[in-house]
Amino acid sequence: MSESDIGLWAVPIAMLGGAIRVSTPFIFVSLGECITERSGRINLGLEGTLVFGAMSGYAIAYETSSAWLGVLGAAFFGALFGLFHGWICKLPKVNDIAIGIALMLLGMGLAFFFGKPYIQPVAPDLPALSFGFWSDVPQVQAALQVNVLFILGLVLAVAIAWMFKSTKIGLTIRVVGDSSDAARALGISANKVRLFSTAAGGALAGVGGAYLSLYYPGSWNEGISSGQGLMAVALVIFARWNPINCIWAALLFGAAGALGPALQSVGVSSGYYLFYAAPYVLTLLLLIATSSTTRALNGAPGELSISK
Amino acid sequence: MSSKFHTSRRSLIKGMAGLAGATALSSVVPGSAFAAGLTVGFLYVGPKDDFGYNQAHAEGAAAVKGIEGVTLVEEENVPETVDVQKSMESMINFDGAKLIFPTSFGYFDPHILEVAPKHEDVRFQHAGGLWSADKHPQNVGSYFGYIGMGQYLNGIAAGHATKSKKIGFVAAKPIPQVMLNINSFLLGARSVDPEITCQVIFTGEWSMAVKEAEATNALADQGVDVITCHVDGPKVVMETAAGRGAFVCGYHADQSPLAPDLYLTGAEWNWANVYTNMVQSVLAGGSIDNFVRGGLAEGFIKMSPLGPAVSDAARNQFEATKASIMKGGFAVINGPMKDNTGNVIAEAGQSFEETDVSLESMNYLVEGVIGSAS
């Protein structure tokens, strides 16, 4: 190996690499949740969908020897979970948050149950593109190994932002999310829109799960998610229901998560528990800094059960 | 609305009576079956096929299952909380378990210490806990293996393989056993070349896949070219390190299939042997010592076969050291030695043999380890 000594530069490079490597599941889950919440529903079950996506993606990739089929399969099962959530929430007097928590536990339980035989085998990984060819520093090259799904996530964020702003579908979702009464007056079925929005959100969360098991860290085990699905749901509020902001928030979380290991690797080793809390401290600080005493939850869809 | 789900008082009482009857029955039936054999309970903190800590214990449990007269009950993913107390109680009350192996370190205090006094006829065998006769109940025992010796041998293989003179360790939590492993890994490597340093990164959790991968990448970024770990499931560390082109040394179980070319060797548990002996001695009417320890010689631990990247010089030193460990009395910490903050931990001429109980409360990292425990 010919790694050169880069000293303290390791920290920013690791944070850059961490932002790219770790953020992708956050991007997909938060984009998915963004669509769901803009239609006026909260799906807290995405943690379960993420874990089930990780398991089903890994299992399908292993059985078919194709990582991309795994991603598609994960999206399919994610959509099923979303449809299930949307269908139950359609029934009268059902609370979407409670159903979300139930689906989270169901998704994880099912994933653990069906995932048992797939902990040991090694499935094919998703390919990565090397954007570090211009540098001869191996650490930079390693940090700039970018997975196709990350790029897809960026493109998707722009596409979703455009969809909300200037397409009929986007407008329909926003109307349903902001006022069911207005939607009904326009002849739009709020439940149908929410059903499909939740399904789309579930499918994206499934893809986020497939990234976890098929690229980074790149294997299926029961501790693979460690709460990332829940964090991503919180990110949506942090990003003020804006898909582009979801990207920044996800990158920030990825980078902050890489801070702890990177600092230890350059010798700043005391108090590492505090560094591991960095993403959460950062969230708190930013939320406090951007909060307002005059407006409540700027940008929140009107029909959301937390803003009603 | 409410009438739809209303349960009549009569059906409620009926249900409760049935439940109570079933409870009474199930605690009687296994009790009578016990005369013919022994029900052994195993509790794992994670999934039992994690390529690591829990798999090593589960392989031991599988060996016990084959013994005639033994009924095995297992539960995985039991958190180190009051949950483990409930699981143990249910194994005792419902399955009639008389010998229980709560295998995770954090199960001991306060959970085993809470449950054990209530069930004096049940034996609790805890992996790694510091049982002491004056403080803890007599029906609790602790057992562990001197796997630090395995990490010392890992270190020898690593010391020969490293070109950058930097080796790395992904560690979960700074508990004594982890510290001993880190120190042993470095000292093994330093027996090859005293210039070698070992970079350690603590993840703070026994199982946290993304953080383990980040830690491994951070080590590789620093030019570390041999990596080992002490986390519950080493699969992520092994695959990530091998993906970065670093050599790997295994831990807990054999991970060579994950990186066939870059796997040097690994320190593995051999619980099948240990558990079989314990269960057979109970079946024969004997007892288990409260304090059981063993190393390579006693068959508590074993080494993975050396990988293709191990040189002949490395192989010779590895085998010679292994042979002298097998003889017993081998010491990793030999004075004069300082820790990495400059405190003296061993005077000249002082050494701590593998069986020294003071090693089980190790709270320092030796000179040459880059990292800190807090």
C-alpha cells in the first residue's frame, strides 16, 4: 500500500468521504418521507421499511447475483409497506403516527425473520464511480468513490423539487397536504393521493436500505440501520419539507458522523462519545438558530397531524 | 364504538383461569422431565450468526445440543437491560432450565446478580464477568478464555505483514478485555519490530455497522495496513478493510471466507469444547467451578489457519510463540513498560502471566498504542 501521510488533512477528507458514503440512505429516506409528508401524512414506519429494504435487497441480490435487481426488489417491498400504511390510514379514526410505529416494528421483525439465512452469505456489491482520478493522494481517491445511488439521489431531489413546483402531480400532492377540503372541492381524492405518496415514500426508503446492505457498509446484519430511518424522518422537518434541503441535511449528517472516527485516527481521542453526538448537537443548534417565535414550523403542510 | 371490543366479565375470568392453569402446568411438566436430563439455556446479545461473538457462543451451544439428555433453549437479541432478567426467569419457570449461560458481558451486573439469589437450584454461568467468592452468589460462576494471547499471535502475523509500521484496531468499548486485546495485538507486533504503532478507534457500541465501517476507513486513511477488531460482528470491519487493500486479522470466529487473500490469521473462541465439558460434568452429577479460565493449551481458544499472505519468517515466529504459550506461564506485559500516557505499569523484571487476575481489570493502553480509553 502506498498511502501517504496526510496528517490533519485526514479529518476534512474523512468528513467529505463520510458525507458521500453515509448520507445516501438519509437522502433516500428523507426524500421519500418528504413526498409522504407533503401529501399530509407522516409515515414513521420508514425505519422498518429501510431495514426490510436492506434485507430484501441483499437477499435478492444474493439469489440473482445482480445487485441492481436487489435494489429494484427493495423498492418493490418498500412500496408494499407504503401501500399498507396508506391503506390502513384510510380507515376512519386511524392515527398515522401510531400505525407508523407499528409498521416500523413489523418491518424490522419481518426483516430479522426472513433475513436469518442471509447474514452469512456474501452478495454482490453495487458499483462505484471513481471521481478521484485527478488526485494522486490515495485517501482522496478513496473518499471520492461515489456510488451511483448517491448521484441518483441528487438527481431525484432536483426532480422532486421541480415536480412540487411546476407539475400537476406536485400541485395535487401539495393541495392534498395543505387542505383536504380544498382538494375535495377540486374533486381530488385525498386518500388516493396519500396512498400513492406513501407508497412512493416507502419505495425510496427501500432503496435507501438496499444501499446499506449492498454498498456501505455492504452486508446484511440485524444492526445495520441503527436508527437511520428515524433520523431521516426527523431530517425532513429539519429540512423544512424541501427536497433540496434534504440533500444538505443528509450530507451534514453524514459528515458529522465521520467526525468521531476521523478525529480518533489523528490522535484526538479523548471524549469520543461527545464527538459521536455531534450530528444530534448540530441538529439541535440549527433548529434553535432557525426557529422563530412568530411562526410555527415554517413550510409545514397544513394537513400534517403534527401541525393541526 | 366501545361495545364492539367489549369483553364480558365472564369470558375474561375464563381466559385468566386458563392462562393461570397453563402457567402452572408448564412449570410442572419440565420439572418432572428434568429427572431424565438437563435443560440448558443460552442467551445472546445479538443474532447468533453474526460471524462473531454470538456465533462463537451459538456454535458452542450447538455442540451441547448433541449431548444425550440435554434440551437446549436459546434466545437471541436479548438487550443488556431488564429484558435479560425476564428471559432468564422465563427459561427457568417455563422451560425448567437448570443451567443458564447468559453470554454477554453486560448481563452480569445487575441482571444475573438480581435473578440468581431467587433461584438457588439454578446455575448461572457468565462469560467474562468477574465473579468473586465474597461478593457474589454461589450459584453464579464466571468463565473466560485468555484470548489476549490470540491477539498477541495476531500481532506477530501483523508485525511481519505491515509495511507502513502502522497497524490498527477497531474497538467497541474500553472495557478491560478489549484493552488487553489491543495491548496484546501491539505487543505481538512489537516483538517483530519495536517501531510499530497501533492506532485504535473506539466505536462506543458492540454492534454499529456504519460506525465500524467509518472507523475502518479512517484507519486506512492514516496509512494503517493491518487491521483487526473487537466488536461483536467483525464482518463489516473485515470486508471494509479488505476493500481498502489492508491485511486483516480475525476475531471471535473464522472470517477467512470474507477476505481469503488478505486474511492473515485470527483469534477464535473454542466454546464447543468448553461447554461440552461443563454440561457433561453437571450431567454426571458433578459441579462446575465458580471461576473457570483457560487459554490455547486448555482448548478455550484456537487460531485460524495462517493465510496465504503470511511469510515463512512470520510462520516460524508464530509457531514458536504458540508453542511457548501452550507450555503455560507466558506473559505479554513484561517490565519495564509504560502506558501511553507515561505511567509505569510494570517495573523492570516484573511480568504479568496470562493467568494473572489483575489483567482482568486492565485500564491502560501501553506505549505505542495511539488512542485513549475515555
